[in-house]
Amino acid sequence: MLIVMDAAASAEDVRRVVETVQKLGLSAHPIPGAQRTAIGITGNRGAVEAAAFENLPGVAEVIPVSAPYKLVSREAKRENTVVSVGGVPVGGPRLAVVAGPCAIESEGQAIETGARVREAGATLYRGGAFKPRTSPYSFQGLGEEGLRILDKVKKETGLPTVTEVMDTETADLVAEHADCLQVGARNMQNFSLLRRLGRIRKPVLLKRGMSATIEELLLSAEYLLAEGNYDVILCERGVRTFADHTRNTLDLSAVPYVQRISHLPILVDPSHGTGKRQKVTPLSRAAVAVGADGLLIEVHPHPEQALSDGPQALLPEMFAELMKQVRQLAPVMGRTA
Ligand code: PEP
Ligand code: MN
């Protein structure tokens, strides 16, 4: 259930509603909007009696929420959420471009890539320190050393950073270093990890699982919001299908679909979505045209030597060309890049 407050409701009115919810043994989640505050109620097993709230001062409307997700829905918050990642807005008029290597392999590789993507116009830097690899014999990332290098890249380039957090054990450690915590496709439904990140309160970039429906993606996001973390960025990165001409099938229709039902920003990752360097720029153009809030792009100065995801990594000069095209396209969508 959602309680929508009157535009003129006072902080005291909101507090009274929250208290009433809590007295019923439920959790209240006030979501301040531009015009008015909505208060989401979670923790109920069945329907909540609207009468308990309807007549409280400042309450405009009590809306039963039929969809399984509540806090992520547009019913809870009409206007788009803009997440600040180290001061860089994701979800606003400027497209967010998150770029960098799949994995941080060395200080030289990480910093060189950072400098090149920044120069080309990336707004955030990404690089994996803890890598989820299909084979236990593949490079697993530099771990803590990788996080220290990530700090250096931020210092050198000034770009806020995104890196993957794989488990609850390392969540605090990763959060000490990165501005935004990526939950990878393989972990999208790791509910204990999601709950943990919901409590850490750092922005989270939540990637769609490789066989997850949009409803499942939104319910995973709901875990984060239900714990109190509203700084959630969604990411479409392709799903597994019968098609084998690309690594995954990039589901661009997810973007307008998500935007209709959720206020959360959504990025597109054509690198993992296609797995092929030559396909990354065309699908980036398509992602901007479909209305994505930004892109996630893997870049490597020497892809043939990359320790992970080399075939999909763009050379820095290819990334610069991609940015040039994105800058030309963005105004068509009322955006800048
Ligand atoms: C990554 O971003 O490098 C990654 C492993 O992505 P995904 O979780 O989408 O496979
Ligand atoms: Mn990768």
C-alpha cells in the first residue's frame, strides 16, 4: 500500500503516518517527491486496512498497490530518480557513461584506460577488482590490490568509480573504496547480498540477471529500497537466448518498459550485451535512441592481452568515436552527453 501525502502536509503529518504504520508492526518508507511525499508500506502479509490512515491529517490518498513491487514503482514516485554517484548525476538530462576495463589488471593499465576514457567524455570509471568468472581457473581479479588501484584512478582522473561487489564478506571493504557498487548479473538474486547493500547506503548499479524477467529485476531492486537504499541504478546487459551470433541478446525493449513502471534510472551495457567489439557502438546508438539514461562500456588499451572480456573491449580510440556519435545523438532525445 502507498500513502500519498497532500502537497501541503507538514513534516509532523508525515511523522504521524510513519508512527501509525510502525504501531501496526509494519515498515514505513517515506519517499519525498518534488510535489509531495509518498509513504510506502512493507512487511504486510495481506491487505492493509486503508481506514487506519485515510483520516490522518495531511493524507491525500491511500492507494492499494497491485504490482508485487512497491517502492521502485511510479505509483510510489512519479518523477524520475536521479542518483548521485560521487557527485555525478545518473538519470538526469546528461547521459551517464560508465567506462573502463572489465578487470583492473595493473596500475598502468587501469590509469591509462581511465585517462583515455575521461578525455573522451566518460562520466564515471568502472573496473573490476573482484571478478565473477565462469571458470575457477580464470583470472579472478586483483582483489584488495585492485581496489587500491581504483582509488588511484579516481585521484588521477577525478572520475567517481564503479566496481563489482561479489559477496557480503567483502561488501564493506568494497564500499570503502568505490562510489558505486555493481551487483553483477550472476548475483542479481543474491538476496542476502542485496539486503546488505541496502543497508550500506552507497549507490548500487544492479545488472539484470542473464535469465531474469523485468519483474524479477525490479523485485531485486525492491530489496535494496526496502532496506532504505534509494540510490539504485538498473542496467540491461543482455539475456541468454537461442541466438548465438552475439554473447547475449541485448533486450533494448527493457528500457521503455522499465521507465514506464519504475522511477529508477536504467543504463544499457552493450559490451556484455553483444560480447563483440564491432557491435558495441551500433548498440550504444540504439540504447541512446531508445531512451536509456546512459551506457556501460568496456575499454582496454590492449584488448588482445586483456585478462577478461577482451573480445568485447573497445580500444580507447573506438570509445572516443562512440562518444562523438553519442554526443550527436543525445540532443534528439533531449539529452546531453
Ligand atoms: C562486468 O560488468 O564485467 C560483468 C561481469 O558483467 P555481468 O555481471 O553483466 O556479466
Ligand atoms: Mn566484463
